[in-house]
Amino acid sequence: MERNPLIARAILTAGTFLAAAAPPAFAQEFMSPYDQTLTVSLGGIVNRFDTSLRLDGESRNGSDFTLENNGLKKNSSSFEAAGTWRVARAHRLDLEYWTAKRSGSRTYSTEIDIGDTTFPVGANVGISAKDSMASFDYRWSFSQSPESEWATVIGFYGGKFTFDVNAVGLNTSSGITYNKTVSTTLPLPLIGVSWDWYPDKQWQVTAVLQGMKAKVGDVNGHDYQFTGALEYQFLRNFGIGARYQYNDLGADVSKDDFHGNLSWKTNAVSLYGKFVF
């Protein structure tokens, strides 16, 4: 049967148009998680804090200050950056960093001790806190399939904690003041397990459970942590994600510039863009 030249020309024209309008083939081919060499996540994090601080003197322990009861905000938001380098199919290195700043003050209706100084009723205490947090870990995947992988996690979590403490109190004879900046780093080791589920090449679900109690130099403390994340790739090289993290960190510190105790608990939610290479 002879083909109508008008129909043939229409089919050819439509085919040419669709071929030109369709996205390039590579843009439709999402990478397998095992083919992703480097991922970089940039976004924001909102923390809900439950923290306390104690500054000890040479002869006695100080009072425990619940920072949120001392006027510091319970919630704080900041920028967050994270990355993962898959060195080889079963080996990954992870890095995360964020900071938080808070400040507040309170007038106390009871006596309080800061270092070796006792402040009478009516003392006003101002505290500014800056936390610079970082984590680094290595993951070795001992079980892998196209849909999921299990890995052992070994790493460090901690950072630098800086507190400016200013206290003013009055008694019947003279005024009492305390002005000091204390700072400490808390590098605490962690060990745990992670699980990643890949329903397809666009979705990823991650859960990590890790922790340890250890003494590192002048720091004797613990850190217990749970992380859960959900990510979706819109494009081959870009996606979005949401992450929840609970952290329970506590330490007794015996240093020249920080002698006391720090208890630091957070519930954090992160929203971020994920770049994949």
C-alpha cells in the first residue's frame, strides 16, 4: 500500500520535534548510590536545647545553671554544611559542621556558687554561649544490596564550647562580681551502626545510631546520638533532604580555662539541598 506523503512528512516532523524537546538522555539517568563519589549538603538547622553548666572552684563545686532557665533561648537556627566521600564501594567518610549562639540573664532568688565565690540572694547572672560543632566518621559497609546497605561507624563528635559568664551580687558590705570567659573542646569518640535504604535511585532513607563513654585527656564524658534522614533527587546532580538528630552529650572537664561540668542535649531538624557528583 502506498504511504501518503503528507502523513509521512507529519510523522517525521513530529518525531523531530519530540527528539528536540526531550531532555538529554543523561539528565534522565539517576546515579546509583554506589556510583556517587561525593555529596555536599548545604542548608539550615534548628536546634532545641536542654543544657546545663557548672563552673567549679579550687576548693568546691559551683552551682548547676540550666541555661534555658537563665534566659537563653531554647530554640536556635543556623547554617549547616555536611559532606560524604565514597572512597570505594564499601568505604565512606562523613563530615558535618554547624554553629549556634545564644545569650541571656536572670536574677536569682537563692544563693548561687560560681567557682569559689558565693553570691547572695538577688545576684544577676548573664551568660553568652557559642557552640561550634563538628563530626567526622568513617563507615565500612559490611552488607550491601541494590536496595540497602549496613555499615559500621567509627568517628568523633564534638566541638568547641565557649561561655562568657558575668555575675553581679550585693551584700551588706560590698559588691561581688564574676567576669570570666571559659572555653573547652570536647572531642569524644563514637562507634555505631548505620542503615541506608534505596527504594529507587531517587529516594534514600538513612538511620544512624552511635555513642560511647570515654575519657580523652582532661575530658571525661559521653555522647549518644541518633540520626534519621529522608532525601529525594530531583535531578541527577541535585536533590533535597530533611534530617532529625538527637544528641546527648555530657562531660566533666578539668582544664585551666574550664573546670566543671557541661550537659548538652539537643533535638535538631535540618532542611538542606544535596549536590551529587
